[in-house]
Amino acid sequence: MEPPPEDCRIPLDAAEKIILAWDSTACEEARDRMIFESDPQEVDRYLQAVDEIQRSLSSTSLDSQSGNKVNATIKIAMARLEDEFRNILFTHTSPFETDSFTSITVDPSSSVHSSSSSSFNSATPRSPSAELGDLVDDHFGGGDLEDASRRSSYRSTSSIREIDLVPSDAIFDLRSIADRMISAGYLRECIQVYGGVRKPAIDASFRRLGIEKLSIGDIQRLEWEQLETKIRRWIRAAKLCVRVLFASEKKLCEQIFEEMGTSVDDTCFLETVKGPAFRLFSFAEAISKSRRSPEKLFKTLDLHDGLMNLIPDIDIVFESKSSESIRIQAAEILSRLAEAARGILSEFENAVLREPSRVPVPGGTIHPLTRYVMNYISLISDYKQTMNDLVVSKPSTGSRYSGDPTTPDMEFAELEGKTPFALHLIWVIVILQFNLEGKSKHYKEAPLAHLFMMNNVHYIVQKVQGSPELREMIGDDYLKKLKGKLRQAATSYERASWMGVLHCLRDEGLSVSGSFSSGVSKTALRERFKQFNTMFEEVHRTQAAWLVPDVQVREELRISISEKLIPAYRSFLGRFRSHLESGRHSENCIKYSAEDLETAVLDFFEGNPVSQNMMRRRSH
């Protein structure tokens, strides 16, 4: 601060009078008025008086008495300037208007997970809620600010949007006061006054943004739906806090305190925002330390990605050495969120392997676990880029929990070239099938066990084929292997169901005296027809109640059954019908035509029990 020319300086005694005239502790009029709300000339006179008092302090011509008087005067002046500084800041401080920034695209380059989580359904009593909530949109919309003049106050640094929190004329006054307080050795007091006004403003902004201080215990007690909402809100709020609120607060500190001494502006900035910054990041930290359960993976990944996208901006806003603790905290929380995501994936794998339900699903339909797991990993595949970065080791295929040392085999040699994350997804499918095979053993009927596996493997294949990301990671070779298991299950079902029925239509055992040419035993033939009728009716009765939910698979299975059954029955009927039609009560043996059987096959796999008399009988 350059001293004014000698002829423009205020005499020391006049300067003292000016200072004392504005002493609010001694003058009632001074308590009711603010200097910087007065005439500009009055402001200049007061600042000149302060300058003269400060210059006099360094003078060697002052005696002890005069020195004490000047020291007392400068204290009065500094107290007054504190009040003026506080008043100017307070006058121009207003809550953060979040609506003003909804038209700013805060991070146009950030990825958006577009999968619909509403398809993710709960499967077992211990599975998480079906509703995961909407995935976070990383944009704040499009369009221009309504006020063109406000647009000029934005300064873009990367994705940072700084705004002018205080008008330029007020900045000039604040600088004038800060300069004199710091020169007089009142830096600490100046910073305290600044923080005393700006910290409550930041707190008010936090409240408007919905930022709460929640401990790990608080988070553990929240219902997951509530926590999902808070995570979505935090991701949006954190972007505004770092890229707008904290960045603008840093700009204000620079405008007022820059070039007033070593890192004064940075010291003031850190003093003001350190507490709020730690409070902001404590939420993400609490999530990273909370109990790991499968339903939390997606929001944990959203939180991780949101914070990861903010790290470059955090490094810019908190670039100074003194702000290092904030940068370190953000990086450590990001690392813990990554570890939490890996841990949740491991917990999910364990849960799939040990899912304990033993009651067979009616009709051999798709097990809720299958739907849950495949919808889950389909959603995980939408986070492929993030998970490929986070998952760096292949799955452990050893014993997963005590009491059941058996786990399925997984040949890693056949999956060479897959990323560790892709191997984890394949491993989940492997252990899902392993679990399902265990559940299939609880069916009393072998054909139903095979039908159950067919339905569930088909659903797995469907989900892999329906997700481009999942299919890419699983790979066509493993998908081909799954389709092979699907065909194997369907073939095993047909053999277990129809081998006995078709065996009734053989020629062996119907001839008299061991020679077919010598004639046909009518008794044996009647027994064979009755045996066929009984076995087919039992299959029809039970399997009409079984369920193949996929329309195409159901139709293909019916066609396959008809192609084996109907020609065999028609041929058997053609060869032997004449041997019984001439006898009494032949209708008790030949109950059905080939067309009757074709119609009956249409009842199969609808999940609707039918009685024997619902089959259309052959009329004579």
C-alpha cells in the first residue's frame, strides 16, 4: 500500500479524532451507522485515518505516552473494521440458489448407466428389495441461463463453474479493509470474521442441497429405499458443492485476500470450507464402511463413479499444500468404495452358492433365485468399465463356507483371455447352476427335475443373449456351452418322461407261441393298450400342471413330443387295431385316436391341472 503524498496526509491528531468518532463503544451514533454505508468520501477519510495511525506506529518520534495512545486508537480502528467487514459480507451473503444451476451441464463427459433397474426383482426371502430406484443422471439438464448478465459471472475450469458470490464494489471495500487489518497484524481476526459469515452460508447451502451428517450407525438403521434416495441426492449435491459452491468460495477468497501475504487467501479458504468438505465426504465414507449386502452394490458403484468423476475437480479446487488432507480423504474414500464394491460382489457370490431354499417351485418353473441372480448380473454388466477397473483378481473357487466343502469346478484354461470381472460373472452362473442342480434333487419325479433345469438354464441363456454387455463378457464359447446344457436337460426330460410310454408301442411280446407269424395274442394286446392308456393319462395328468413359461420353448417341446409319440402310436394302432375291434368292449382298450393324443399334448406345460376325463375320447 503506497503512502499518500505528504500534503494529502491527515495529521495524526485529526486521524485519531476520526477513529474515535466511529468508536461504537463510546458513541451511540456510531453504533447505529456503518461507515461503508455512508458517503464514499467518509469512507475514504476513515481509511486515510487508519493509514495514518498505522504509519505513526512505526515512527521513532513517538514517546511512550503517545505510543500507548496510538496503540489504543489502532485497536479501536481494527474493532470497527471487523464490524464493517462482517456487515459487508453479511449484506451480500445469501443462501445458495440451487435452481440457478439446474441448466448447467456439470459433467457432459461422464458416463450414464442406462439400464432399467426396475426389472431387478427380488428372488428369495433374504434377497434385497426389488426396487433399486432410478440410476443417477449425471446431467443437470440443458438450456441457457435466463439471466444473460449472470452468465458473464461464470468462469469455466474443466467442469468447474465459478460464480461471483459478492459484487465487485463490495469486493473492493472488503479488500480495502482486509489489507489494513492484515497490515496491522489482525490476520487471524480477519479470517475469523470471514469464516463467521461464510460458514453459516455454506451450511445453509448444504441444507438446501439436502446434505445431512449421518454416522455409520445412522446409515445402518435406515431402510434401503431411504438410503438409495440419499445417495442419489448426495451425488448431485456433491457435484454442485465441489464444482460450484467450493470453487466459488475459493474465488471469493482470492478476490479479497490475494497478494496480501503468503497463502492468505488459501488459509482463509481452507478455514472456511474444510469442515463442510469433510462433512460432505463423510457420507460417502460412511457408505463405504457400512454392512455389505448385494442390494447395495449398484448405488455403491454410482457413488464410486460420482466421486471418481469429481476427483480431478477436487484436485483443482483443493490444489494447495494446506488442502492436501481434503484431497487425501477423497482419494481414500474412493479406494474404500472400490473395496466395498469388490466385497459386495464376493458376498453376492457367497449368497448365490449357499442360498438354502429346499422347497421345490411348483411345476418346475423358473426359480426366483435364477431371476434374481441373472437380473443382478445383467445390471452389473452395465457397470462393465468401472468393474473392469475395480476387479483385478479372478474368483476363488475353493470352499466358500464351513459345513459344505463342495463347490463346482470352473476350468479357467477354457476361459483364457477373459477379464477378471468377466470370470466373476461366469463364476456366478456356474455356482447358480450348481445350486439349481441341488434344488432339482428335491423333486420326486425325475422328468420334473430335468424340466426344472431346462427352464432355468433357458432363462440364463435368455438373459445373457438379451444383454449385449453381458454376452460380450460371457463370450460365445461359454454361451454355446450353456445351450448344450439346455439341450441336454430337454433330452433328459423326454427320455425320463416318454421312454416308458413309447416302450408300450413296441411289437415284442405280442406274438403267440414266440412267433409273430403264428398270430397276435389278444390278451397281451389288450394289456399293452391298457398299459399305454394308463401311462399316457398319468403323464398327461401330471405334466399339464407343470410349467414351461417361455412360449417358444413350450411349443418346441410339444412338437418334439408329438413327433415321437404320434407317429409311433399311429403305426401301432394301424398294425393292431383290427385284432381288437371285432371283440367285445374294444373301446376300453383303444380309448384314443392319434388326433386325441395330439390334442392332449396341447395341455402340457400350461401349469393348469386337468383331470383324466378332460381328454377327448375316441368315439366309435
